[in-house]
Amino acid sequence: MIDGHTKLAGVMGWPVEHSRSPLLHNHWCRVHGVNGAYVPLPTRPENFEAALKGLAAAGFQGVNVTIPHKEAAMRACDRLTETARRAGAVNTVRFENGQIIGDCTDGTGFCDNLTAHDVKLSGRALILGAGGAARAVAAALLDRGCEVIVANRTMERAEAMVEALKGGEAVEWHDWPSLLSGCSLLVNATSLGMNGKADIDWKPLLRQAGVNLCVTDIVYTPRDTPLLKAAQKEGLRTVDGLGMLIHQARAGFRAWFGVDPEADEATFNLLAASLR
């Protein structure tokens, strides 16, 4: 039941119908007995800043921000966490004492998901892509002592990301397969494979991988992306992106509703069923 004491949060995006965040957060509200509700907030880019300020004025606790608003959210916030500054994007906002405070939980959620799968965060990590999610992941891995290599189809973007992070190495896109033998982690932070599209043949690109390479994909639709399927056929360990979605959401839920939710089996099963 929603009443005058219900705490409100939501996710802003354009489009936003695909988001599993409402399912996730409302599940946690039920499990933990929280008088809260989390709603999808489809917001056109030209209306984003006004909508964000309106939600703060309307008494929302905060919001998640997804494509294409993450960089606009940085500009609209009154204050940013150091994590958001490092990531160069905002995905989690809380409204506090009249201020809009921006954070980025993508990198922490990514690392927490790997740790939950007993993947050691050490050695060399090769990241494909140089967008907002890639930068957040790279920053988190650098902060945990990993060596980071960034490959992007536009070399200038990879170089700009490395320069902004003051760490890592940028390489040409066509060079990354030859570097796999010395890497412990491969991260696909591009849109390749999203919605199951076979827009690249991963199999020959993975042939130079070492036996201890862990292959991850931040995409969770589908869970078994073309990259992960190819890696599994090569006998490589894989971790899908569903856990990242769950772990990155925990910080927001904690900030808005005052409860630290668990990334337990029931939560995974609920989201996995929604993706089938």
C-alpha cells in the first residue's frame, strides 16, 4: 500500500521500459518490509534537468539515471562523490537537505559481482569500450590495484579515458586479441552482443587467451551474450552482467530506504526469470 509515508525513488531514462530496476527495488521493498516504491520515469533528454529538480522538490528520496542521461546528471548535480568524478558519470542520485548529490555505483557493482563469483581482482584487465560504464569499471579496477588496458574502436576515446583516469594504457582495437595471453580479465563494456546480436565473431579473437582468463560482459540482456558463449566453448570462465545490475543497485537502495539489501539467490532468480 502506498500512503503519505511512502518513500519514493525511481529510474530516469529515455527509453526506460527495458529497465529491470523497478522489479529489483520493489522486490527488496517487499522482502525488507520497507514502505517504499520505485517507479520508471521516462524522461526526454531536453527535459532531464527540470525533471530531476522537480523530483527533488516533490519529495523523492532519489533516482537512478540510465542512458542517455548519465553525463547530463553530472552537470545537474550540486555535489558529486569522488567515485562519480573518477567515473565521469552519475547513475545514482540522492536528494538531501535541498541538494542533488550524484554518485556512480557501476564500478563498485562490477567488482562486487566478480568478488561474489570468487574472481580475484588482480593482474591485467583488458576493457573493451571507452564509454561511461567502461570508465567506471576501469576506475574501480585501477583503485583495486589492477593493471588496466583499454581498447576502443575509436583510439582517441580510449586515450582520453586513460588520460582522465591518470592510469591504464590505451591500445588500438585490432591489437587487443594479441594481448589476451597476459590478461586475467576481459571485460566487454561495449554494446556488442546486446540483445543477443551476433555482430562480431568472438571465437577467433579468443584463441590467444590464457587458460586462467575470466571473461565478463556488463550486458545482461541476454545473460549468455555471444561473447560469453564463445568463451565457454573455449573452456574459459565467464561471469554475466546480471550480478553487476544487482550489486550496483544496493548502494542506492541503502541511501534511499535505509536498508542494506542482499544479493541473494531469490533476487537473482527473480531477475533471471524476467529475462527469459
